[in-house]
Amino acid sequence: MDLGLLIVRLVFGGLLVAHGAQKLFGWFGGSGLHGTASFFESLGFHPGVVFVVATALAECCGGTLFVLGLGQPAAVVPVIAVMVVAIATVHWSHGLLGPAGVEVPLLYAAAAMCLAFTGPGALSLDARFGLIAWWTAPVAVAAIAIGMAAGLASLGLRRRAARFAHA
């Protein structure tokens, strides 16, 4: 089981870091900071650069924590928040499957939630430092709930920003 958790953490966390690098640096075919900022502003997130940096750091930091198996509740929160926003603003209107459907961000959110409940396993820095014992179901539920609340709060900022832009 621990090897399986390590594989999931490495792939999932690594892909999150890659998504963040696309936004910040334009790596892996991404649009980079200013290209992504223009896209974010078209979604109502103003100033776009601030929201891109926050999103990219959430993905990079959350992904790195998953890869290391370190403080996974701290990794779960920003990842869930980003996926809530991505689903609500970009993917929902495209349905479940398809090139821009809900499928991928939903899988990312589900992976984060699963890892919140399983913990990082024995092959992790949490295990190495003896931090596994504090993994409980209430901690997992709290991390998921805080991530969802943070995503909804971001959506609230978007609506306000969009209203003020047209005023």
C-alpha cells in the first residue's frame, strides 16, 4: 500500500507542479504569467497577475508537498480550492467528458481528497518525522472543507471584481 501511495503522490504532485509552472513560466506548453493573466481577467479575476500567481503557487506548493509526503492537509487545501474555481469558471459548461470537461479537475480534487484520508504512507517525510499519528478523519474533513471554502471565497472575489469592472 505504501508503494501505491508513493506512486500516486509522485504522479499527482508532479503534474500539479507542472500545471503551476505552465502558468508562471510558460513551461510545458503553458501561456506563462502574462498570457494566463489575460485569460484569468477574461474570467473576471482582476488583477489577473495576482490570481495567476496565487493559483500557480497553490499548484506548485501543494504539488511539492504531495511529492514529498509532507504536511498533506496543507497540500489538500490549496489544491481543492484551485479545482473548485477551475470547475466553476472553466470546465462546468463543457460537461463531464471532453477536451475542456470537468473530468480532469474533478480527478485532481478526488485525488487530493483521497490522500487527505489515507495520509502519505510510510514512504514520506511525514512518516520519517513521526507526523503520521496526527492524520485523522476530522483533520481530512477539515482540510477538504477549508479548501472548498477558499475556492468559494475566490469565486466571490471574482464576482465582485467583475461587477466593479463594469461600473
